[in-house]
Amino acid sequence: MQPKLHIKKGDIVKAIAGNAKGQQGKVLSIDRKNMRALVEGLNMISKHTKPNAANPQGGIVKQEAPVHISNLMVVDGKGNATRIGRKLNENDKSVRYSKKSGEVIK
């Protein structure tokens, strides 16, 4: 059984530790096994690539590397990094909400 995480694909998150501390980006994908997330524009690395059909020239390509989930916080609608809580809405469906502002996160 995979654990429930506080972030989802498509969330806007803020890095709270590491080289990218303070930067924000959108979550592109999540690796639940290794507890890592790929965030747009965060933790950029240079990858050396051979020439191929997609990139006939080859060379050095900048791309995102995964960041550990513990180093990320969800940003609520007001732009504040916040912890996440879960509660039942009126339809008895579990929703995530911001612990700072109390508003539901999509």
C-alpha cells in the first residue's frame, strides 16, 4: 500500500530546503516509491546527450531532477506555503485544505 502524500501532480509547491530553497513550481510527476517529485523549474541539472532523432545535434540539455517530498510545501490560493489537512466535505468526500487559511485546495 502506497502512503497518501500531501502533494499531487499539478499542485504549485515551494521548496523549503536545498539548493532551490524559496523557489516555486508546478509538480510534473510523483515517484511514490522513492518519495520524490519532479517540479517544473526546480533542481535543474545538465545532462549530456548523444545525437538522436529528437535532438540531432546532441550536447548538453538542462532538465529537472527529482526533489524529495519532505523538502516541498504546497502553496495555497493566497500564495502562502502551508501545511495540508484532510477533512470531509458535505458529500462525505475527503478534501485537502490549507492549515494556514482554512480554504480547500482544489
